[in-house]
Amino acid sequence: MRRLVFAAYAIAIVSAPLLAQSPPSPVGGISASDMPKLIPPEQKLRYICKQLELTDEQRQHAEGLFAIMHAETQMTADETRDRLLEVQATYQEMLDARSKGEKEREEQLRAHLKSLAPGKAAERRFVEGLIPALDAKQQTLLKEWTARLENATDISLKPVEILRYVRSMNLSAAQKEKLTGVIQEFRTYVAGPGAQAEEDALLDKLIKDIGAVLDEDQRKTFEREMSKRRPDPAPKPAQASPPTP
């Protein structure tokens, strides 16, 4: 049983994008509910693009790459199931190689396991296609962000990040005093009935209240930075084609 749990966790890295398209019945005792929620590849890549501050021309290039990515990740339900079975078989081979001390074989199978995820392969091709359109600074940022978010499960903006950023700004003593009041009010709001609100609504309120403390130039800088740090909503997964008779 313990081995199956480990298998479910490891396989999740590559099988989650498949299960997102069409939730097949459990295979080998592993179902979608066993898998950790990974960030959809497109949502992650769009977040990275925001950090790069693309020009209009670069943004058009990126949208073309997203269109290609959509086409590459379309799979039928049968293809999804076959890929998941291959993932499980490859994972088992990797475990066997590990138990025999065949480290080179284990690493080869690990690399193959990663390559089986359509989302991962599409991500790599997207990044490779975007690089030529970027300047040197953007290319460095792209490398840093793709490495940082390689296996990320959460890119949501947190209140603590908002407060850390605004405290780094050059605030006057009066503004710092007002900010303390905003923070206290937010904590009271979160502890009360308002805590039932959507997370986005809570962030909207905090950002708006902090913006009221800042002068016009500060507010524009703050809101621009918060916009960069908030991921766009996750795109709806493409519907897989029905199984062939």
C-alpha cells in the first residue's frame, strides 16, 4: 500500500495534465483525487510572461506560441489513457532499476517519465520559441522564472507578499501610520464574516485600501507590481475527444 502511495505521488508530476483533460476511471488504484494540483502549464507560462514585461510585438509572438501549444496538447480520451498506462509502466521500471542499483538506467527512465507529460513538452517548446523574441535581460529573467516554477503548485499572490512590497516603498511617517491601520482593519476583516469571501475579493480589498494610503505615483507603481504578481485565472482544460468505438 505504501509503495502505491509513493507511486501515485511521483506519477502525478506527469499524469496530472492528462487527467485534467479527461478524468478516466482509476488505473492501478490511482485516481485523479490522489494527484496533487499542479499549476496548468498555460497559466504558469502566462504568469512568467507578465514578469518579463513584454512589448506589444513580443506579446503577439507569445500569443502565437500559445495557439501552437493548445494544438499540441489536444489528446483523445484513448490517447490519455494509453499515456497514463505508459507513465505507470515507466515508473515501475524506474523503481526496479533503483532496487538493482542501476543508477544510469534509473536516470534515463526518470528523464523519459518527464518527457511523457504533454504539458511539460509543450512548455519546453513554448520557452524555446519565445527566447529569440526576447532581449538579453528578458532571456535571463525567463531562465530564472522557469527554473523557479519548474514544479510549482501555487503561484497565487499572498497578503504577506503585498505587505512586504509596500513596506519596501519609500513611505512617509504618516503613510506608515495609515498602513498600520489598514493592516489592523484587514486582519479584523479576515477574522470576521468577511473571511468567507473569495480570495480574489480579499486581495482586491487589501490592494485598494493600501492604494488609498499612497500618493498617485506610488499607487501606480504599486498597482502595476501587484498586477504582475497576480496570476491570470487558470484556463479551462480542453475537452478530450470521446473514445473511439
